[in-house]
Amino acid sequence: MVFTIAITIVAIFAIWGAVAPDQLANTANVAYNFSINNFGWFYLLATLFFLIFTFYLAFSRFGSIRLGDDDDEPEYSTLSWLSMLFSAGMGIGLVFWGVAEPLSHYLSPPEGVEGGTTEAARISMRYSFFHWGLHPWAIYTIIGLTLAYFQFRKGYKGLISSTFIPLLGKRLAAGWLGKVIDILAVIATIFGVATSLGLGALQINGGLRYLFGVPNTAASQIVIIVVVTVLFLISATTGLDKGIKILSNTNLVIAILLMVFVWTTGPTSFIFDIFTTTLGSYLQNIVNMSLRLTPFSRGTWVGAWTLFYWAWWIAWAPFVGTFIARVSRGRTIKEFVICVMIIPSLFAFIWFSVFGGTGLHLELFNAAQLAIAVKEDTTTALFITLEQLPLGTILAFIATLLIMTFFITSADSATFVLGMLTSDGKLNPSARVKLTWGILQSAIAVVLLISGGLSGLQTASIVAALPFAIVLIGMCFSLLKALQAEDKERRHREKRQRQKLKRLLEEQEEFKIPMK
């Protein structure tokens, strides 16, 4: 039922976008404005709640609980595990926004800061850390941890609806309400992944334009999506342990090598200074940024950036969370939270310090006019920056290759997850189901690009994320209720064992023969 209804909704949307793209864009904008104007506060409060809740779980009495049986060992090495969750979680976005976001904020900072100033440069890096740091990974952690706990610890199906059994009961969670929850997860996943695939197509087009003069048009981007779709569908048929694992490890190696090269050949001391200063500023202002809205000035910056990101992460959450849960059996709750939240966040901070810091250094001290170029075409930011470094053309080629492999890995992982969600939670969905979803998610990415380009991608994420944010909050309370019940059962079991031991000692003492 979930597969049939979800695929029907997605197909109707794709046909709508293909037949009447302008009408789709107008309708999406109305829905977008409604979401931002009426529920911006909800996105901010919900995301901050997720961050606090995950840290509470890690350092509470529940932290030692294992995601699986007590004697289960992790299925994948820590390096492969981190590579897979990073590639699925942020790959394309980091490459796309690594230079573009700090430079965009530098020209157009939040309300109250003058653009093009040193203060704008500092704010630009701080908000880049904020948008790509702990908050998004807290969202991923919530859904990944909840799914892994109920799937591997309790033996439930790998479905979002199964995590609601403690709140709704088995009958209702498996009934119509559970189906609605699973369909919402599929719809949010489709639009969240389509947004990233669209960004990837834009960025690949930017790289090919820089390298080979390929025109930056919708037709070029559609061709790119078609070609890469064929590649990730081939990867999808090879299974989790081959295609996704190998590509994820390759992605991480290429990303680290590219980052280290830019770090060493770029303004190295400046990058170290930016990382240190921005990390301190980020931690100092994290609460203020988490609750920042502009009701008096009616500014649009928060909606265009922070709310877009929070909605994008929430829309991505069912996909990334389900995938992370699938590869996280055997980890403890504390290990899961720390590794999934802290390590990828630190990598993102370093990435933005290297690429964003290099871009800002070129803008501020080398008069490279990068910010203006980024304002005209966001996809050129990375390549214009790399052009200023030694071996710039080779670096641009490697960056384009990296985006393509991230594109393939993200889409491959998404087809795997969508297959699980629409195959009654099967850990290894059939190739037919994965191929169907692979084609449809690429079709949605094409539709969004045609109907609105980058703004259309952002609009779709925010609209699709709103209902699923409510589902995520419900998952938090359901997980807490289950953990409390398990902890209570553990304490009762320990109490019974102590009482049994006490009785045995008393009986031994009673029948003990005194020594002469």
C-alpha cells in the first residue's frame, strides 16, 4: 500500500511539473510562503530540541544500551561506517556550498550587519558552521538512532511507523496511521534527495562549463542527471557492501586529498586562524543563532538560509537516518550519538574553513572579485577559487569528479532506503523497487530544475519537511518511552537477581554446619 500510494503521488507531481511547470512553481511558492511565515518558529524550536535531546540520550543512563543484542559487534569498521554516513548525509551540499555560502553571506549578511565588511566576513563563516554543524546531524541522529534501536534491539520492522509502537500500540502503528507516517517519510525523502541531486547537477554543469565550455542550461543539467542516473542505477544493483561502501570510501579519500591540497597551497595560516576563531564564535553564539528570527524588520534572510537548511535536513532525515541505522548495528547509543554528531560536524567545520576561508582570503586580500561572480552564478564559486591555486584546472577536474561520485552515492543510498520504506522494511529490497525509485527521484529533480531552478529546489524542501518535522518529534517521545521501559525492566531484573542471591546466601547460612 505504501509503495502504491507514494509512487502515485510522486508520479502525479512529476507529470504536473512536466506539463505545467509555471503552475507548479506558483503553487509551490504559495505553500513555501505559508510555511515560512507561519511555522518558521516551529522549525527553529524543533531543531534546537533535537540537539538537546540527542546530547541528553548520549550522556544519560541510556548511553550504554547497544543497538542490537548485548553481545553484537559493529557490522562495519569505524572508517567505513563514517564514510558511508558522511557521503549519504552531506557530500554534494558541502562541495556546492563550501565556497559559495561564506561569499554569499559576505555580500548579503543577516540583518544588522553591513555587507562587504570584515564583520560580514566573520558572520559569514559563523553561520556556515551553524548551518552545517551540530543541528543537522542532530536531526539525522534522532531518526537513525530511533530506527536502529527498534529494528535491532526490539526486532521491529525497519519502518518509521514501527518506531511509534510504544506511543500508538502495534495495531494502530501497523494500520492506517502507520501507513500515513511511512508515506510522509517517502515523500519527504524524495524531495530532500531531489534537492541535493538538483544541486549536484547544477554544480557538475558549472564544472563542465569551466573545464570544457559546456553551456550552463536546463538542457545540460537534464543530460547530466540522465547520465548519472544510469551510473547510480548500475551501482544500486551491486548491493550495499559493494557499490555504496566502495564509493563512500572513495569519496572520503578524494575529498580529504582535495581539502589537504587546498589547505597547504592556499592561505594556510589564515585557514587555521579562521577555524579557531569561528569555532569559538559558533559555540559562543549557538543558542542565539538557534532562536533567531526577525519579526520586527520582516527580513527574509533567516527564511532564505536557516529555515531552508533546517527544512532540507528534516526532508533528508528519513533517507539519511534509515541508511545510518542500517549500517549501525552493534554500536552503543553514546558511541552512535558522538560519532554521528561530532565527527561529521568537525569535518564540515574544517571543510568550510579551508574552502570558504580560501575564498574569503582571495576576496579580501587579493581583489579576486569572487563574491560578485558567486552572486551572478553560485555554481562557479568553487571553480573560480580553485583557479587561483596551483594546478587549478586539475583541481577543478577532481572536484567535478568528486561531485559526480557524491551524486552517485547519495542517489544510490536513497534508492536503497526508499526500497526499504516501501518494501515493508526489508533490509535488502529488490532491484526492481530500487530501480523504480531511482528513476522517479531523478525525474523529480528534473521537474524541480525546470520549474524553478535553485529556488525551486529550496522551496520543495521546505514544503515537504513541515509534516515530517511533527513525525520526528513523535519519534523522540516514543524512543524515550521505550528506553525508560527497558531501563525499568533492567532495574527490576537486577532487583530480582539480588533477591534471589540473598535467599541463596540465607539458605546456605541456615544449613551451614558449625565447625568444632
